[in-house]
Amino acid sequence: MLEARDLSIGYGREPIGAGLSLSVRPGDILCLLGPNGCGKTTLFRTLLGLLPPLAGDVMLAGQPITAQSRTDIARRIAYVPQAHAPPFPFEALEVVLMGRTARLGAFGQPGRQDRAIAQEAMERLGIGDLAHRDYSRLSGGQRQLVLIARALAQEAPLIVMDEPTASLDFGNQAQVLAQIALLAQAASAEGCGVILSTHDPDQAFALEARVLLMKEGGMRAHGPAHEVLTASALGDVYGLPVSVETTTSGRKVCLPSLRGASSASEMRQNAGGGA
């Protein structure tokens, strides 16, 4: 469905990362993990066709993404941003209907079928009762679910999510992760894959995802979460001691050493690096 081959990414002639390869098939969940500034956002923009690769290829549905129109890409990839602040007080259903844009012709207006698809997407996520609510007045978790519903209404076989749980409270994070897991469970029948970025390794464990672990623009590891997210790998990428433990329920969790974080900060300050 989507494949990146030995990508070099960056802006203009300024490289940010190199040697990046990945693939996403129907039913896959792929988590991008790494510290701030490691190149996740630039990689996302390249995979979405918003930035040309400096080297290598991005193949979407067997064709170079650089040779495809924005409409064709939008029919194959749906994007869920971190946050969305509309300039007007749209109803939630109107926001979800925006996902139908790529399916309409020039100057086309959504019809009865488009509205039915949008409403069904909201019902699928358990937010059908929010259809006529002011989107800007919804909670953070509700708005995120509306954006996911918009992606579903787009009927694209691949969904890309940029930190979908950022700035959400504990309960809303759990709600959004549950919906991502449901998307993956249904994906094998519907031909859908999911790529998401996150700062929380525990989410990759919870979703039983494949992981692309990044540092300084490079790929440090790529594979199933239980194989990639080891204490040594996480310690190397984030620069502090980390332990990976298994709870009584059998779920793996990552525990950073706060003492190690403090020591690392002190070392940087003593070396003149600051915060």
C-alpha cells in the first residue's frame, strides 16, 4: 500500500534524515517513535507527498507519490492532524463531510450519500449524537474523534495520524487508542492501514504495533514493538536509563529513570549545553 525505500528527507538541499525504509500493508499499525527533532514530522510530510524526497522513493499503491495528483493522494491517504481549530463554528457533521472533498468533482457539493457516509463514520466512533454540535465547543477528545471520523469518511485505504493523543487527558487518550485498535481489527476486511506518531512507547505496546524507532534523522530499529522497544534501545534513543517491565496483566510498559534524567540534565548544564 505504502512503501518508502532508502529515503533521504529534508527541506531544500538541507538533509534531516537518511536511510529510512518502511512499508505499510492492510491491517498494519506502524508507530513512529523518537525524541523531538529526530525527523518524524519531516518524514510524515514526505510520506504524504508534501515534501519531495532528497533521495529514495515513496511508492503509494505501486506508483511514485511524486507522480500522483493531490486528489489521487487524498483518495488513498487520509490525514488526522494533532489539533484543528476551524475559523468558523462548523457543526461536527460538517467537519466530517470535509473528508468527502476528494470524492467530489470541482465545485461539487456533498449529496445524500455523502452525508450518510459521514454520519455512519460518526456512529462507528460512537459520536453520532455530536453531529449537530458546534465543533469548536467540543472537548479535546471529542474533536479528535471527529477528525478520525473525517478520515474514515474520506474512504482512503491508509490513515496517517500525527500524535493523535497529544494534549488529551488520560481518559480521552484511552478512548482514541481504542478506536485506533478497532480500525486495525477491521482493516483486514476493509484494506486499511494506520501510521501514527507518538511520544509514548507504551502506546505502541498497547496497540501491538510495528515500530520505527528514530534518532537524529536515522532509523535505529524497525519491527514489532515487543522486539524493538527494549530497555537498551530506548535508553540509547532518549538518553536516559529505561526499564521495560511486564504488568500482572501481561502488558509491557516503559519506566524511565527520573534520577537518570536529572543526571543527564546536570551533565549537559555542566558541559555548557543548557536545557
